[in-house]
Amino acid sequence: MATVLSGTSGALYYTPAGTSVTTLAAGAFPATGANITVGSYLGFKVNDPVTLAYPVGATVTNAIPAGAYFVKTYVPATGIMTVSSTAGGSAVTATAAPSGFGAGFASITYTAPAVVGSVREWSFEITRSEIDVTTIGQEAGQYAPFRSYITGFADGSGSATVYTTDDDTNLSSRMIEDVIQATQAGATMKLYIDRIVAAGTVNDTTSRSISVPVILTSASLTVNPDDGQSVEIAFRPSAAPTFDLSKS
């Protein structure tokens, strides 16, 4: 017997725009103190969960080690970040800078997409262009010759309707702000068609989802006295989506 989905098991997870820096040289890290120069006017916020990773072969003795952190401070104008081991904790400091990168780079990225709990609905459309390869000079017959086509590039577009509140720490509010974020590197949607949760954790093996890096293109606000304030966010893929439509 087939299972009918009501839609209530879907979900949208989001990685904020401007939270992926993958080109950090050794000089970006402190020889002493806590300041990491990640770049100006990115989208990092205080208490964002981030992951610091070094290239293979890097020497990090007495430097800030690789691992999972939280943003302690980030100053957009200077591009300087400090990180802490726990949300709201003390800044992690170093007494030496990392070295031995060679041609590689370190990275600081938002750790994983987080659920946007105030989503009313999402949609994602996939399209495929066609290329006309009809040739001229075909022999006339009883019926008109048909044009010939081959498949071209794939494309997509999507939208999500989110409710907004006066809590500007909500990811839904952050999505609205990210539409005009100058640097959108790292913005990613994870669109669950049916999200299976076990022991408080999403089971990606039995859930079906689409992961897509995106650019956010518009935010359309709707305000009236009878409904919750909602905003429709439009997005397009910035790279190929990953489809996980298997249940096993």
C-alpha cells in the first residue's frame, strides 16, 4: 500500500549567505592573540557554528587548531573574526601562526544547514533547455518533416514563503537580509520532501531531500491585518543540485 504524504513532513534547512571562506592563507591567522582576518562584509553573525579546516600537511602547533567553533565576534568593516569553543565562551587564542600550507588554503565555513522553523512552504522547479539541430534539405514526403532537438543545459528556480517576527536572530529573518548580502558564498538550501527524525536527529538515509547551493534573488513582503507577516524568498541554483530521493 502506497504512503500518501501530506506535506507536513517536509522541511527547509538553510546555510546563510556569506558564511564560506575557503581561501585563508597562513597570514590570516594570529601569531599571538585571537584575531582571524577572514574578509570584510561577509555574512557571519555572533554564535554562528563554524568549522575551521587546514590543508593536509599544515603545521598548527600552538596555533588555533582545526575543529568546530562558534563565532565570538565578527567586525564586517575590518573582516576580523574571533571564535570560541562554546557559544558565548571565551575567544580561542594562539601563541603561533599556522604554517606549511604550500599551495593550499585553510577554510572557515558554516558548519551545517540549520532548520528554518517558520517556513510556510517551499517550491523548486527544474527545467531543461533544448537545442534545435534540424537540418535543411530534407526530402519532402506525405507528412511534414519534424524538427530535431537534443537536450541542453539544466536550470532551476525556487521560492520559500517564511513568516517573520521581531526576533532578528531567526533564520527566516536572516534569509530576507541575505537577499541583499553582497557576498552570498555559502548560501545553501536543503529541501526535505519528507524529513524522518529519529531520537531528535534527522535520518538522511530514510529522508528524501534536495541540496542546492543558491543565490537569493528577491524578497517579496506581504503585510495585512488578518494573517501573519510573510515574505516570499526567490532563489536560483548557483551550482548543480544534489538529489537524494532514495528511501534506503
